[in-house]
Amino acid sequence: MSERRRAILLYLIKGFKRKVGREITLTRLMKLLYLVDRELAKRGLSTSDTKWIRWYYGPYSEEVERELISLVREKKVKRDFVVLGRDAPILKIFDTDVQAELDENTAKAVDDVLDEYAELNFDELLGRVYETFNSNLELGEKIHVISTD
């Protein structure tokens, strides 16, 4: 488990709720963490050290899934199944009183990503995410945080 990834996830969960006034879905959290990794890399900062692959709705990581399961078991976040617009069960992640400690530069990068992407609807967010990697990748192929083109 990555302490840095964990701290960024907690900060994103809390920041999303603060910014838009609702809990974040798992799919949206995954995309925002990917965008945070890109932003951190662009700024020359350490990323969450997450291995990203192309999956059905863009970047996905089993490491993030495992980290969230761990956070739920530790009662640092809560998960709830809900049905949203696409009539599919989606996990909502509720923050708790757990503090997310990030250095100032990392927190600024996360806040900037939230400012740019948090209020986009799901399709707009996916569209913006798909612009950041080669969409010709096969399912399961590695996505590089910064394009190697």
C-alpha cells in the first residue's frame, strides 16, 4: 500500500465533497486520481505511484481498488451502492473525519485538478480523460501518466 496514494485519495474524496457538495463515485474518483497523477508529473512532483491500465471507462487501477478496500476496512471511508443515471450500481464513497495530510505543492495540484474537473458531468469528464492517452490501446494495456509520444 502506498501512503502517498492513500493520502491523495482521502484528500480527493474530501475535496470533491467540499467543492461540489456530494459524495464521489468510484469511477469519478479513479479518473480524478489519474488526472492528479498527470498534473503532479507535469509539475515535477511525485505521483501516487499508481499503475494505470485502459479499461472500459478509461484509466483504471486495481491498486486503487485495493487501497479503497483497505480504507473501508479501517473505517476511514464508507462505501455505499447506489443506482445512478446509467441504471448500474455504482459505489459512492463517503468521507469521514479522517484527515488527509499532503504537502502544500501536492495539495495545490489536487485542488487545481478539482477546480478544473470536479463539476464536469460524467460524459464531459470521460471525454477530457480520453484526450490524455492513446484511446487505441487495448483493454488492459498500460497507460503512461505522461504521454511518451
